Amino acid sequence: MKPIVYLGGDHAAFELKEKIVAYLKTRGYTVRDFGPHKYNPDDDYPDFVIPAAEAVAKHKGSLGITVCGSGIGECIAVNKIKGIRAALVYDLYTARMSRKDNNTNVLCLGGRTTGKNFTLVKKILNVWLTTPFSNAPRHVRRLKKIAKYEA
């Protein structure tokens, strides 16, 4: 069974978010879109990405995807939420490794960077959504240390 995917973004990546929502639905994912739901240049990413990431933290096994201009601000914002492990991903290697070694639960993408190439975005989504956590002892140990600090 595929996880629920929560999304949020801002005006700078509004079109990218809309494309991702449509693409994920064609792939059979249940998508919850926290917005924005229309283009507004005054939208601020914390208003949309934080609620999306909070939903991921609340619903075990779910995943999140956040988008903004560069992906940097959103990644900083959602990593403030207890239980979130977000990564700014920009190619297939970082997509794979963020899941395999770090068990990320939020994928951050930049609308003005990676988002300009939706063919690449689709490949990143497919890799990130299907790569399992390795459960390698060294990675489990590291994630436990992060969780301990977070607590």
C-alpha cells in the first residue's frame, strides 16, 4: 500500500506543486495538498510547508513533499518539526541516499532550480518514493542519536 503524501509550497513553486499533485495521483498515491491552491505572490512557504510536515509527523508511514523557490527555506522550516527528516534533493543520487541512509520523510524541491525540468522531477519522485531505508546498523545508530537530541 502506498503512503499518503502531504504537500505544501509557495508562489515560487506553485506550478511545480500542481504538476506533482497531478503526477502522484496518476501513480496511485493519495495526496493531501496544504496549498497554496492558487497563485499569490505574497504567499510565504512556512504557512503551507509547516502544516504539511506536521501532518507527516502525526501520521506514521506518511511522506511529505515541499516546494519553494530554491528548496532551502522550506527545508530549514520543516526540519524544525520533531520527527521530520527532510532533505533538499536535486538529483537521483541525493533522492536515493536521502531515503536509503537517512530515512527521510520529507522531500524538498526547488521550483526555480530542479523544478525547471519536470522530467527530472518525476524521476526524483519515483526514486525517493520507492527507495526503502537500508536499516544498516550504522544508519540506525545515527538516526537514534538525532532522535535523542531532538527529544
